[in-house]
Amino acid sequence: MILRTVLLIASLLFCLPGLALADSAELVLADVVLHEDTVWRGTITVDGVVVVGRGAVLTIEPGTTVRFRYRDRNHDAIGDSELRVLGGIRAQGTAERPIVFTSAEPNPSPKDWSYLLIFTSGKKNQLEYCQFSYAFSGLQVHFSTAEVHDCLFRENQEGLRFGRAKMSLHHCLITQNTIGVRFTRMEGPVEIQHNEINNNQTGVFLVPSGQNIVDFFEPGRTGKPWNEGHLDISANNIRSNREYNLKLGAKQRWDLQVGRNWWGTSTATAVAGTIFDQQRDAELGRALIEPLALKSIPDAGIR
Amino acid sequence: MKAFLHQSFCFLVGLMFVTTAGAATIEGIVLTDSGPAEGAKVVAYRTFADLTAKANAVVSVEGGKPGQYRIDLDPGKYYLTASSQRQGQSFFAYHGLNPITIADAYQWIPFFVLPETKLNCEVGYQGIGGRVLYKETPLRHGSVTAYRLDDEPFRGMGVLTNSLPAEGTFWFDLTPGRYVVIARQRQEPDAIGPLKKGDLFCYTPTNPIEVNPAHACQVDLRCYPRDDLDHFLSQDVLDPRGKRLAARKDSSLEKASIQETGRGGAIDGPIAIIAGRVINLDGQPMPGLVVSAYPADALPLFQMYVLRFKADSIAKTDDKGFYRLEMRPGSYYLVAREKVGDAPNEGEHYGLYEGSANHSLSVQGGETKTGVQIVVESIMP
């Protein structure tokens, strides 16, 4: 009863416009929609779904920790707690004071919480020096615009996933996830540059989403390079991923330019061995890896 | 002799009863793009299942002129098809307004028959693909929808809806089962509701198409324009309408109105109503947006994939941004946007209901919830 009261009061307080929390406050939020511009600092615990409503912007200050409790209301073994942004988000940490999105569980593990989801946003969203751990997907961006840089994605099921989006992902470290980067729909414009993507099971997974059924991709999938010029994956270190550095998903029939990346070796044959594309499945497109970077990209990863 | 006269009188009285209180006479003409389809037959079925099985059919007789037919039907709803043969080529039409309500009054129902298409299924990616053709040219715009059989009468977004690319091609990933595939092209791209004159309706007589595991099916859908004979006929063909054009148009189906919602058909029991307004971030009303209600009862959480479901109810906002949805009692996710049947696009005004964290709203039978506001904004700046 006490907990419920605290949750209620916290939720009500939180709906006040322009409320900034003191560092000492630990706020617990259950299912709630933020309709006004809001500032988070200190420690925030999410115990359900928090929605940043359309028209509102959530600003998260450097050094803030956002913790997500494990709740599984639909019994799919994936934590349901989530931060869903329809409005806008500015989460700009610093190298010294990053913003942390993580599990609230005492023994955390991947899939403890769902994701930070930016969905049909009308804002230019910014995330920098953020750390995402123990999520299903640390970050998902769909039908939205976001710039993500100097962020850490570690020990999630997926580091990040995005579909139809205007995305710039650069200078991030994406490591120890099952899938580092999952790009569904294969629509852009998307730039993935100067990232360090290592020690995931699969580094980068490019797949037209077979689940999307309302025109979520080009009908017919004729192999026409319709997305040419919209996807730039270059100047990254994509190496030492356990299964594949790069994998094309089923029905990904388009040839993709992925030159100027460092794959952990400068030998084309060895690089090809870390890539799942047409060489392993004739139905898939080719990963065009030339020109190869001949050495590790020195400024890849968090600055 | 007296007994004979009595029996004859009773027969005539009985016939009169049947004629005045029972069957309605339907007449019309069946046309190919080169003119009347001589020897054409129109067949009426009570259900789509009967149409598929070609069971319990009522078949027309020839009318007074080439291509014309006549059929007597008891009042009710019917799936009407037409077919003909010419020089070894089979032609077929499935009426775009099926099932058509036949009242106890005369109706003139024309059909535009098209060359039959073939279905080719072979081992491959599981699903259905093909082309949509009008006058043998790929349809550049429009939408194509796959329906499950329980989506009868096959209106709204079905289980899958795609926009057509310039090549007029489509592809659906589908689980094994039987599907009806229909394409439409509206002259007003954002229109909803029944097709209007000149809108294209595209069908294949191979419907329903059975998808088997690990099999890909290819089929062409051919189109005809609703109530637009001028557009349908080839340029060098004489117009068969003659002097009776006005009378025929008056009794055609141009003014028929069938609510085109995702659920199709009537709602059993007391309906529920959700009404409100769609506004932008400045509080200004947003006219001409589509508000869709997606069923939420089985889902404790909002997830993006729910928006791939078939909407249970669809309405358009009026000049002042107001909308009104009629639906079965239940819980619904509400979405307002500019388009139907496509993923959200850059610059599109889009919004979810934000009265709850999972964007859903519950409504009871007989209940009207008003003042349900949805805020939209242009996305992906």
C-alpha cells in the first residue's frame, strides 16, 4: 500500500510541467504519460511503461541513472519496462558523467527491460554518452530522427535496432550483445560510422523485416538497389564478433556497400569468412566489402 | 373442368405472390473491353464459400440483346460473378461490391469481364506475389490486400495491405492458409469507404489462393473501373448503351453505399462509439485524417506490431477535426494519421491516443465515449 502511494504521488508529481528532480530524489514511475517538458536527474526507476507524450521533451541530465524493473505481463520472458518517446528526448551525458539506462534487478541479465523506443517522433532526438545494458534492445528508433554518438551498448539482446528512420550512429562502442546493430526495413538515410562493434554474437544484422506486414518494405523485393545512397556503413571497426561480423537476413537480396571498414584483417578472403551473404546463401545479396580498411580505424569508438 | 380452372387459378395466384413478394429481377450486360460478351452467364451465390465450391448457384438466362442477362433472385445478399468465352479465351468478373444486397426491386447490374489469370505455385519463399494490371499495363498506384477467408466480405486492410510500386508488383509473406487477394486504386488516394466511379477494382478468379508451407504463389490481378464504361472500352469499340443510357445509369450501382471498414458487415449486439477530435501541437483541428481503432483486448502491452493488425473501425476527421468510430465493445488502440495501409512516412502527421500509457481505450456496448482527443504532428523532421 505504501509503495502504491509512493508510486501514485511520484507519478502525479512527475506530471507537473518543467519539474526538475533533486539529485537525492529517487523517483519510481509506473505506467504514465508525460505530457509536459520534463527534466530527469539523479536516479529514476521505471516500473512499467513511461511515455513521453507528443509535444513533450524529456531532458535527461548528465550523471542520471534510469533503472528498469523486470515485469513480464505478457509472459514472453522479456521485461516489459520501457521508455517510449513519441515527443522528443535529449539525453546528453558527458565522458565523465554518462547517462545510464540499465536493469534495476539485483542480478541483471539481458532482456530485463524492453527498450528506449523512439516512435513516430517529430523531433530531432539526441543521445550522447549514454550507456545501455541488460535490455532486449538498448535503443529502438522507428519512423523517427535521431543522432546517437559516444554511447555504449553492452550485454543486451540487441544493442540497438532501427527501421525506417533518419539515423546517425557514430563513435559508439557496441559490445557483448547477441546482436550488435539490427537494421530492419533497410530504409534510411542511415549513417553508421566510426563505431567499435566487437564481441557480439553478430556484429551487424541487416534484414528486411519479415514481420512487418503493412507495406513495411518494398513489395516484390526484386533485388533493385532502391535504398542505394541511403545507408552508409563505413569507417567502423567491426571485428571479433563470435558468429559473423555482418549478416544479411532472409530475403535481404540487395547488394550493399560496406567498404572502408576494418574487419579485423586486411585479407579479403578472411573478411569474407566473417560475413554471411550471397556466398553462403545464393538467395541473398552481396556485401561489397571493397575497398577494405587496411588497419584498425583509430578514432572508432567512444571518444 | 371446374377442378382444372380452380387449379389454374391457384397456380396463377401463387405465381403472382412469388412475383410480387419474392424474387427480384436483375438484368444487365456483360462486357469485355471490345464490347458485349455474347453468351455470358452471371452466377449468384449466397456465400463466398458457395462461390468457392461453386455450390448452390443461381444461374442467369440470356437477355434480349447480345451480352445481356437476366436473373431472378430472392431478396438477400449475393456474391455475383460473370463469365464468358471468346475465341478459346475465358473471361471472368467478380463484382467489386460483393456481396450485393438484392431488394425486391428491379436492378440493372453491369459486369466488366477480364481475361482469366492463372495461378502458379512452386517451392520458394512462402507467400503470394504477382502483378496488378489494368488494360495489361502495371498499375502504378493503389493498394493490394490479402484477406483471410474469415475477413469476408473482404473490405478494409485485411491481414496485409501494401501500396503498389511503379512496377505494379506485390508480395506478401503469409502463413499457410487460404487467402483472397484484391487490389484497388482510388482516384482520391486518401479516400476510404466504397469505391467511387472510375476507381479500379482488381481481382483474380483463382481466389481464394492456398498458401502451402515453403511455397510461393504468383498471380496477376486484373482491374476494371467501377461504373466507367467509357474508360473500360477500347477506343475503337461502339458504345452499347444507346438511348437508354440515362435510365440504366439511374438503376446502376453508382449510388450503392457499403460501409468499408476493416471488420466488414454489421455488428451484432449494441455498438460502442468513440468520438473526439484530432488536433496538432498548436491545438488546431486536423481535417481529413484517418482515425483507426485496432483491437487491444488480447494484448496487455502496446507494441508496434499491433498497428499491422486489421483495424476494426476506420473513420475520417471532418472539416473541424472531429471523428466518430462505431465498433464492437472492447479495448482499442487509436491511431490518427494521413494514410491507410502504409507505414508511417517522413512528414506525415501521425499520432497515438495518449490517454493511457499503452494508447488503448475501452468502451462498452451501448456506450459512447466522447472528447477522445488525439494529437498529431509531422514526423521524422
